[in-house]
Amino acid sequence: MGGPNPSNKSNANQSLINAFEIQTLIPKVEGGKIHTITSWEDKIYIGTDDGHIILYNVQEHENTGKFLFQMDKRVNLGFGKKLVDQLLVIRDIGKLVVRCDGNLAILNLFTLETAGSIQHKKGVGLIVSERASQSIRIAFEHKQKLFLFEYTGSFQFVKSIQLDGTPLILEWYNGTICVGYSDEYVLYDTETLEAIPMFKLEPTHKPMVRLIEQEFLLARDDLGIFVTDKGLPIRGHILWSCTPDSLEFRAPYVISMQLRNSWFEIHSILNQNLVQRIPFPDKKEFRVTDSYEGSKFLLVASSSVVYMIVSKALEGQVKSLLEQKKISDALDLLSEQFKKEKPEVAKRKTRGVLVDAAYSLFHSASFEGAFEGFQLAEVDPRDVIACFPSLIPSESSYKTKPSKTIQEIVQSAAQNSTGSHKIDADKLIVRAKILLLGFLSEVTSNTKDPNILKDSNTVSVRLLLDKSFNVDQLLADEKIEEILNEGNSAYYFTELERIFKETNRFHLLGVLYKNANDYKGALEVWSKLGRGEYKDAHDGIEPTVELLRNMDVSQPNCSIHLIWDYASWVLRRDMDSGIKIFTNADRKTKLQPKEVLDYLGPFGNMVVEPYLEFLIYDCKDENPDVHNQLASMYVSTIKALLKNSDYSVLSKRAGSETGLLGFMRTKLVRLLKESKLVKHSAILTQIQGIPLLQERLECLTKLKMYLKALSLIVEDLQDFQQAEDYCSTHKQKDSTLTFSLLQVYLNQPKEEGQKLPSRANSLLNTHASELNPVQVLPLLPPDFPLSEISDFLTMSMQHNHHLYRSNQVVKGLSKSENMKVRYSKMVNTNKVFLMTRDVLCPVCQKPIGDKVFARYPNNTVVHFKCFKNQSICPVTGINFKKVN
């Protein structure tokens, strides 16, 4: 037998549940010492150490629930004073097979009289019956052979199986016998006689096997392994504190008796976890049990006392699991308990147990487990709310009377607590309310019942406003806002309005009005918060801005006057937030820019400016006045910043300055560059005399004054790379730019030994396609060697030759196209028609005769004086310009 396993300490320290308890059933057995014991229905069979079988009848008292016992029979087997080693109940034929001193006896289950025989020789070892079989078969071991018998009115020999040794334990299921030897387990197929070796055992380990439903549970020292009847591992494994001496099963629990530790260990087969340990009563030496499968009693015994291991009520086990928050374990236990029921019946019974367990925990002040149970059982939250009378909404139509209120439950728990476990009633009520809030949150997220929603949400708001929670007000308000945003149908409006007023939660009052579409009421409340008339943790700015900036002013309750009336106080308090009211590009009904500008004007440029930027960049406004007003504002601000300055703070590059000056210059340059509607000439005039070089450059470019712009880049900015880039960018608009830049470069001083300034030489080589050598050569010194600009000449000539050839091709194609058009015209106009004196003018209805006439392309002929519009036929109305 293996010793205690250190690795099992964590198992031993788990939170356990009381699934079983041990009770004394028969305090003193008369007529011999107990050696083995089994039961069937209300009968208990005891095999003694002196060759007797004792039969006890046990009845449960209807009123007290206690068990009454009476010895009914005591029979001598006739094998002498020998140990009765094994008792085997065969219910279907009402027989008890007894093994005593290597002999077999078959007795009647009711009278213990001899009820047949089975062919055998003395020296019989273990006996076993087959489970889950349509026939009744038993087997016994004799001299390392298994002899199989089938009952057909009497036990008839079927076959024998040769074993590999003397078995220490046998279990038989569905045609497979599991044999536990001293050193291994082997499965034998009784039909094919095939042997399937399982795994080896240490010499000091004792084999132990038990049929668990349709699986074999094999003990390997302190490890329990589940296998199928084909030897395949299944489930997880059980970890015992030492090798078990006996195994019993009561779904879904495995009960192991451990003589070394003097206790019973109970494990769940659902998750293989340790559930409970039950110490032996009075440290008695217990006998190995061998209960009949499905027997009424789970018995264990000392030499003279019979004990009964009793399963606790299912509700109590579920309660214990819920208290420990082992939700999945609780559901697994219920599923296992009712797995043979129809789905709808199992669901109803499961819910019933959960409800009973939850209320039992609630009434015993075990609130954590109770609310877990309420949630699992989908209890109507209004039944739970009823236990908190002070929270029940006054408008609720749901009426129920709880068996106990929260005050009664907590008061009882406090009175029954003592010493270090003394309960603080106030703290316990707060804890219950916190759990109620969490429960209601889960309920509201999973129900669509409007009545449940109204009660649950209204109570949730009350709880979030409860100061005893010590919850941060802003966090509580955020949670309440989520509830209010669900709409009026999700709570009692009148009750919440009253509560918010009583608790001075004016921000929430405004949110309540807003969600009721009373926008004026909401804005009025928030404006009073902003003006200090109401006191709250909120200042009213953010919700006012959010409501006004998204308001659809085309709706009846969203008048534009609400914006004019309530935006002003926000602008005075927080200009940046206030301007957001007017700068929402997604607003359904756009505001009129002129009205907004007139409204914002009195608040100054700091408010008007961001609105103008919004119109230009977000709304793509094409009103020139808007663009020019913004540009003038930028210039005015820059001038104000430069007042009393010698302009030394200005950088050549706009935006390089620190602070507001650099920021404003950057914005002005962007506007001048991107806007086509700004009057750039006016801006040039406004910045005249101020060295705002980059701004002047943008204006000159927009005014197509490219040479002046280039001069500014070279002379003032002195950025030659930018000058070259500028030429490349605008060469299509002014082909003389690069030539002008070359002239500037040629006038620069040369380094010693150079014929040309370095920049001029570089420009010739990099922009050869933009320079005409006919214009360039006269600018060079008369003694300048052409070999030094050979690269320029080569590239320039190649480029010009390419242009010449390309133009020749274009000319040829154009000439060909012209000839085609002329031919087409000749074909279309070369019409023959007959003119006689009788032909009338369709306009004046007079003969044309020999007067001057005109002909339209559709052969309509009129007097020349009636030829008013050469493109439109006066008869048919055809417009020949539109006819292909």
C-alpha cells in the first residue's frame, strides 16, 4: 500500500462540500464478528468470522426519518467456524452466493435457505457476477483459472479462462473481466478469450478496481485511472492521498476507504476533484465493503458495528458549491443527477433545486452563493427586490411578499454571530446591495420584458446613488447614464426625476430630460450647473455641447433658438468647447454660416476664426468672403503679435518661430497655398513692408507673377534648391523661369580658376531640357570653351531634336485629320437640288424666283432675307450645331 502523497496537499486544501455523512445503523451486531457485509433493498447481509450469515431487516421511520433494524435470520453455512470471505447478491433470481473457506453456497435472499448449487471444488477464490448483461452469469477463480457459469434455471458451466496468476480482485462488465494481479491489471474478453494487458504495479501496491457506470476505475498506488471495457483511457485521473482499500460509487461520487489514513475520501467523477473527507468514527478498524450495485444502503462496518454513509440532500450540495462559486461544478452535479430525465423535466428540476438552494443561502446571509444561484435559476429579479422593501419602485405593479426581508435576515445573522466572527449588520447589508446591483445588471442585459427592465433599472439607479457604497460619484453617474440612455421605456421616469432632485444629482436630471426629448429642460438644468445655481460634480459644459452640436434643428423640439439661447454661456465659460457646437460636419441640418458668424462675432476673433476654418477645410465653403475674412484675421493677428517689434523675430521659413506667431504664420501659408478664393493681391497689400517672405511667395505664385516669386526665392530666401524646384514645378506656366534663374546664376561671383559659377554649370547640366542653347550661348564669355558644357549641349540638342521630330509627327497627323474633315464636309455639302420659279420660301410662303436664297444642310431653301439663324432650321427646328 502506498504512503501519503505529498503532491496531494493542494487537493487536501481545496474547499470541500458535505456530500455525505456517516451514521450508525446497527450499534451492536449479535451473533458473531463482522467479516464482510452487503445489502439489497432494505435487507443487510453480514458474513461473520465463524461461518454464519446474519440477515437484518431495516425500515425508515415515516415521521422521524430514523432507521429501525431487526435481526431476521442467522444461518450456519455448515463449513465450520471459518471466515465468510465474500457475499454476492444476484437480485434477478433472488439468490445470495456465499464464499466461505474455499466453498460456495447459494442461498435464498429472503429466507437464507439453500437455493441451489454450483459445480465447484474446494479452494474457490474470488467470485464475480457480470453487470449490464442480458443473461445472468457468474465466475469464480480456482487454481489460476476462471470458471464461467450461466443461470438457466440452474447454474450451468460455460467455459474457463486460463489466468496468469492468482487474482486479488475481479470486476466483470459487458463481456470483459478486469483482473487485478499483484503486479498488473489485465482485461479478458469472455467471448474471444483475448487478454489485454493494462499496466504494471509495484510489488508493494495493492490492486483495486471498481466499475463506475460503464468504465473501470483502476487504482495504481494513489492514482485512479478510468478506462473503457476495451482498455482505452477516458476522463481525467483521481489523486488519492494513499492507495484505497475499497472503492464504492454513488453517482457522481467515488468513495474510497483508506485504512491507513482512517478516513473515507470522496471524489467527483465529473471533474475528478476531491469533494470531502469523512474520518472513521472512533478510529475503529473498518472492514472492506462490497455493496451490491444499486443497493439502498452504502455500508461500512467495524467488527461489531454497522455504519451507513448517507448522501446529503442535493440542495445542500448545490448550496455548498454556490457558496464557493463553483458554478460549473454545481451545474455538472445537477446535470448528472437528472441525466436520465427528459430535457424539459431535467430543466425544471434543475431550476427547482437552484431556486431552493439560492433562497436557502440568501436566508442564511450567504449572499455571494445566493445571487449566483438566482442568476443560474433565472429567478425573476422582482422577487429578489421584494426582499429589499426600501428599494421597491413605488410605480411597480409587481406585488409579492417575501418570507424574510433583508433586515430580518441580516439581524438574525448578526445575533447568531459571536466573538471574532461577529457580523457587522450594516456592512452585510451593503454587501447584499452590491451583489443585488451586479445581479440586476446581468438580468437587464439578458431580458426584453419591459416590466422587469423598469423595475430592475430603477432599483439599479437607487443602488448606484446609495452613499453607503462609497462609490466614486463620477463613476456611478457614468453607470446611471448608461441606464438612462436606454430610453423612457426602461425605467420609471417620474420616480427617477424625484430621486435626482432629492439627491441633488442635477447632471443626471438633465440626462433624464434629454432622453425624454425634453431638450429645453435638459439644457436649462445644465446651464444652471454652469452658472453655479446648482451644485454637482459636473459643470454642465460637456453634455450641453454634445446635445447642441448634434441637434437636428429641423425637428419640432430642436429649435435653432435653443442653440442661440444656450451656446452663449458655454462660449463664455470654455471657448474651445463652445466652438464645437458650431463645427460638426455631420450635423443633419446644416446651420446658415451667415447666421452663425453674426452670432459669434461679439465673442471675438478667437471664436470666429475656428468657425471660418471649419467652413473652409471641413465644409469646403466656396464663398470668397469667408476665405478673405479668415486670411485678413490671420494677417491682423500676426501684425498684432509683431507690434512694437523690429521684425527680427521673423524667420525666413513660416512656422519656425516659437509660440503663437509661428502657429499663425503656418495657418496663413496653408490658406494662401490651398485656397483659390482668397484675394491674394489684397493680402500682398496688407503685408507690404513686413518681411513675411513665404507668405509673399505664395501670393506671387497664385497671381502668376513667377519671375517676381523666383527673384524672392533667390534674393531674399537665398534658397537655390527651392528656386530650381520652383522652376521645374511652374515651367509649363512660364517657360522663361529656368532661363531667368540661369541669368541670376551667371551674375554670381566665380571661384578661382572657374570659367562659370558652379551653380550655373550645375543648372545647365540638370535642366538642359528647359534651356534653349540659342538663348544660352550668347550669355557665355566669348573665350568660353564649349567642351566644358558638352553635356548640356548634347542633352539640349537631343531634347530639341526630339521635340522637332515629335512636332513633325503631330503636324503630319493633324494635316491628315484636316484633309479627312474637309473631305467629309465636301461630301456632306455637295448636294444637288432643283430650283424653279414655283418653289416657295417656307418662311414667308412667297416664290423665291430669281432672288438671292440660302440653303440649310437639310436642303431647306429660304429667301436670304428670311435667313435669320444659320444654325437652326426654321421649318424643322433642328439645331445643326448639336447634330453630329
